[in-house]
Amino acid sequence: MSGDIEDKPQPLIEHLMELRTRLIWSIGAFFIAFIVCFFFAKHLFNYLVIPYKTAVEWAHLDVEKAQLIYTAPQEFFFTQVKVAMFGGLVVAFPIIAAQVYKFVAPGLYKNERQAFLPFLIASPVLFLMGAALVYFFFTPMVMWFFLSMQQAPGHDEVAISLMPKVSEYLSLIMTLVFSFGLVFQLPVITTLLARVGLLTSQWLAEKRKFAIVLAFVVAAVLTPPDPMSQIGLALPTILLYEISIYAARLVERQRARQALEKETGSADVAKTDSV
């Protein structure tokens, strides 16, 4: 068993030096990506505003008159800093993930490394799928819901118009992106737990009703206080939970097949020895 580990045991000081090296690479990658993204922060923010423009079109309003405002002199500057941090984290994530893997890999067996790599790839892919759902569909739907609450001036009514602040709009879309991105990690997490034997597909199926209630509770905490946002996050969460059950069953079938092959191989060896 010990022969599966390629690296020799290292003293604590060498582990700390390795950790320092990986942190330097990760922080350096994030800092460089942050500087580049800050230089293009206004352009990046304009891309983030596209879902709002889409919502304006859905509400049959004049897109040319759509605007965002800021009410404090420093507000838009700090908004650009947040955009740069958000973009820098996304751009530097592959390097950061690689550094995490390089730090953890020496402590894993060879078969554990091979099992870990697919999840390292699947995690950012699923996060981007959740972010794409937010960007192309969910944010326009939420903003369309808020725009529909505007009030036109009338005989006994005053005009009530939505003019979002740049900081609040950015907070909204970042909250939605991170919420959906984290929820889309559910199959990865449950599959990993099933691989190590901490979860079973039967247990997940038995807890389905509690998972449904928990999905709506988590959606109420993570999303803005409107029913469309909460339902829009809860339903994909429930669907991903069902996918997680299926993924856990695949892991169990694979484990059972490997165990059967091992037993068959042991039996063949025993027959050969007896002959």
C-alpha cells in the first residue's frame, strides 16, 4: 500500500515551505489578474449590465433611457474595484486550483489522484454553468420583475421609476452568480462523499423531502427577497439533488464491479495455486 505513494514523507518545515510557495503563486496570479481586470473594469461592468438591458427590452421600455446611478462620489470607483476582484478571481482560478492540487497531491495515493482530477475539472465547469444560467436568464427575469413594478404618472398617481445604483446592481448579480455557482457544486460534493463512503444513494433518496425544504430555505437566505429569485434557485437545486442521487448510484455500481473483479481475480489466483 505504501508503494502507491510516490513522494517520501517530509518534515513539517518542508510542508510549510511548500505551502508558502503555493500561496505566493496563488496570490501573485490573483494580483496580476486583478490589475488587468481593473484596467478593463468599466468594460467588464458594461458586460454585466447586459442582463439589465435585456430585462428592459422584455418590459417593452426604451433601452436608450435605461441607466444606473451612483449617489456617492467614491461609489463607482469601489464598484470597479469589486468588479476587478470578481474578474481576477475568475481568471486566476485555474492557477489557484492547480496550486491547491499540487499541495494536496503528494499526500494522496496514485488511484486517489486519478479520482480527484475529474472533480477538479468538473467543479469550475459546473460553476460556469450556474453563472451562465444567472447571466443569460435568471438576472434578466429578476430585473424584469422589478421593472414591472414601476408606476407611470397619472391623475392621482406620481411617477415611480427604477434607477438601480451601480453598487447594488453589482451586489445583486454577484450574489446570484455565487449562489448558483455553489449550488451547482452539489453533484461534485455528493459524488466525492459517496466515493469515500460517507453517503449512499439510498440515504440521499430517503432524505429527499428534507432536501426539498432545505433547498427553499437556502434559496430564501441567498437570493433577494422576491419569490421569483427563490423559486428560480430552489428548483435547480432540487434537480441537482436528483442528479446527485444518480451519481452516487453510479459510484456504488463502479465500486461493486471493482470488488467483484477483485474477488474473481483472487479466486483465479487461488485455483492456479492449487493446481
